[in-house]
Amino acid sequence: MPSPPRRPSRSVRVPGRVNRPVRLGHQSTGSFFVPYAERSANGDEPSPYPHGPVIPPRKPEGAGATDPGTDDAAEASPAGASTPDSGSAGPRRAETHPAGAGQPGPDRLPRRTPGSSRAAPGSPRAPARRPAAEPTWGMVLATTFRLWAKRRLENPWWRALLALVLAAIIFFAGALTATLTRGSATSGSAVRQGTIHRGGAALAAVALARTQAAAWVAQQVNPDEVIGCDPIMCTALEAARIQANRLLVLGPSLPDPLGSEILLDTATLRSQFGDRLETVYAPVSLAAFGSGAAHVEVRFVAPGGAHAYQAELARDAAARKAAGTEMLRSRSVHASPAASRQLAAGRVDTRLLVMLVTLAHNHPVDIISFGANQAGASPGVPLRYAEITGAPGPGSTPAASVMTLRRFLSAQQPPYRPSIVAVTTASRRTVLRVGYPAPSLPGLLGTHG
């Protein structure tokens, strides 16, 4: 009996699956209505459209992890076998492999790692893990260097060379540090020594100027004068054997230096009284010592103020000039050319003029010089010293001796009794140096001389 003609087979392409022909001619219509949960693994292709997500059963608290061997057993089961899935609601369909295939087909499920959960068909997928941030250039360089050093250090020759390089670097760094430290210490020591030297030199200059001023005051100033000074200067004056009862300490609390007759103008008093020392209280300088911050001046305090004293000093200078000119006309007074000019200019102290006139009336006198004032004295300050000796009298009268002149001068009464010192000149001639203490006393000759 001839076989009936075979109906041509048609191939159906399922979306999302491998294009594999599926023969529908020999299938019965009843196989299309088998429930999804009851469908056995018979090698047929599953429907690409699942009936819905499979909800896994809730595991009781404290249940252990899923046995990783279950999935492996299911995947390794032969065709036609089914393995129950602990994470699905119904029996799991066994995976099939085409006949004659050596490797699993592309529609085989991926191998699940132990401890991980298998997503049911239709269930929402877990979010993708965010890629890690790109490493920075610093990390790349550090990793590159670490790997390079690791490869190099495996070689013993590289390790020996690295040790030598490190030792050389440490040695040169230590030598450089020692050199710089020694140089900085030397320069710092030089700077400190220079600073100490300059500071010590400045202090020495101040001390020297104060000592010289104190010695000059002790020798040249009238012992009856009250001396105004700052505390340090007063200490220097006491060291020069000046009585403490003559010293008036001018502290910062005093508003003016009034009460003193001689004033030691130091940097301390200049900062305390300013320009008033010269313009108001003490307009005349008798002597000066030192310079800068060490400058010290010995000043005469004008009782009636600077303007009144300057006017009185001008009148006294005119009277001295007239008295000097009168002396030069006397035959008992002999003077050198320099001394004659000083007498005519009125530069000689009034007390010295009166003493010389009195001496010439008894013993002819020869005036060799009137000396000079101390450095720093104000212009117009009278000359208080003279070098004199005896001169021949009229006719054949011999010159008086030095001893005769000394006795006569020593018999004078203050304020005309001078200080007398016998000195030898460059021409080996013995003369008397006579003088009077500072300050000069104006007004002794009167307005008419």
C-alpha cells in the first residue's frame, strides 16, 4: 500500500533563540496545551514567552545557604532528567543538548557560582555594578615604579648597586649638611662678635666721654657750684671725687633743671628736656666730650634765662675789651703779639685782667700767652688761664723771680686768688700758669670797665 504523501515541513524562528529549525508536522495539537508547570523535559524547545515570574519560596530564618552541588548536578544530568530547584515554585525543566553536540549550546544557562541565587525567568535582574574609578597618574606611576623595582631587585647585582648608590647619597648629604652648618655657625659667630664688638665699643665710648667730663668738672669748675646731672653721670662725678652734696640728680619726674648752676648735658637729659636745655636753661657750653650718643657737654645755667644772660655777657665783653686796651698802654705789662691781640679783643676773663693789673703795679709782668678754651666751648667764652713770668723794670731793675710772683698771687682774696702751677716751656724757661675756675663771672668791671 503506497504511503500517503508527506506534508511539507515548515520552520519557525523563535525570537531571541538560536535559529534552529523546529518541525511541527509530526506534533500533535495536544502538546501545545500542556500546562507550563507540568511540561516535561522531552527535548522540545520551551516557549519564548513565560507565563509569568516564578516567585521563589520564602526560606525559613536560620536556613543554610543553597547547596552549590545541586545546580552542578542539574546541569550535568542527562537529557530527559529533571532536577528540582530549591529556588523555584515548581519542578525545573532539564536542560537539553542537541544530539551530536560536543559542547553546551548557546541557550544553556550560565554556570552559577556557589552561594549565588539564580534568577527565575521573568524576574527583575540585579543592577549592574558601577565600574571602579580610573586610577590617578600618581597611582599609575607609583605602581609602575614598584613593579620595575621589584623586577630589578630580584637580581643580586641590582641590589648591590642600589645599596652603593644609597650609601653615596647619605654620605654626600651628611657632608653637605656639616659644611652648611659649619658655615652658618661661623657666619653667625662673626655676626654676634661684630654686634658685641660694636655694642661694646659704643658703651666704651659713652663711658669714656662721661669719665672725661667728670674729670674736667672736678679740675676746672668752681667747687661752690651745684651740678645737675642724670643718675649715671652723677655716679661718674662721684667717682671723680666730687662731693655728693654738690650733685642735683635730675630724674624723669623733674620738669626742669632749675636749681643747678652747672649742667652736664647728656643723651639722657636731651631726651628728657629736648632743645630747652640750650635755648632756655643753659645757653653757654664750657666744654664738650665725645660724639653722637656719647656726647657730653658742660653747660652754664643762666639764672635769669638765656636772653638775659646773653645780653649781660655782651656788656661784659665790651668792658673786658676796654680794660685790655688800657693794660697794653702800661709800661709794666709786656705781652706777646698773640696775647696782645687777645687783650685787645676782650677775650680775657675779668678776674685774670684784675689780677694782672694788680701784679703789674708791684712787679712788672711778662704775659707769654692766654692759652685756649676746652674743645666744644661756645664762642665768646672768656679765656681763664695765662702763662706769666717776671719782667725787667724801668732802668736796671731786675725781673721778679717766680717765687716772688707766686707769693704775691697766693696772698690775694677770693674771687681773685688763682690756681698757680710752675711749668717749663719748650725753651727751658720756668713760668707760672695761673688760672680761675669756670664759669666766668660777668659784671665785675662794671659797665664802664
